[in-house]
Amino acid sequence: MASIARRSPKLPPAHSPQDVRDAVATLEDRPRAPEKTPVSSNADGYEGEFCSDGDYFYVFRGGQWKRAALSTF
């Protein structure tokens, strides 16, 4: 009895290589908040600098650090 080679059907990929390149480029362009906690509101920083930790998002504005609490919604 002769055996018949089994072949899997060729399915097209869900995403083209260009789709993947575009997604990576988009993610690379997004700002990432460095994981850091300023020592105090008077700690050194530069205007517009931002960072976060597990509880707050910090931004340096007007010569001092300001923070906003992170919460789920």
C-alpha cells in the first residue's frame, strides 16, 4: 500500500512584513515615561521632563515637580 504525503494547506500570513514594520515604527515613536521617582518637588529637573513610578505620573513644570495619581477606571 502506497503512502500519500500529507501537506498542510498554505495559509497566508495574518500580517504582511510591511504591517509589522509599520507597527514597530509606531511603537518606537511613542514616548515612554522613564521609571523614576523625584526625591521631592524641589528636586532637579528640566522643563517638560516626565517620569512615573507605580503610583504616580510626574512632570517638571514651572521649576518644580508635579504629580498625578494613577488609578484604574
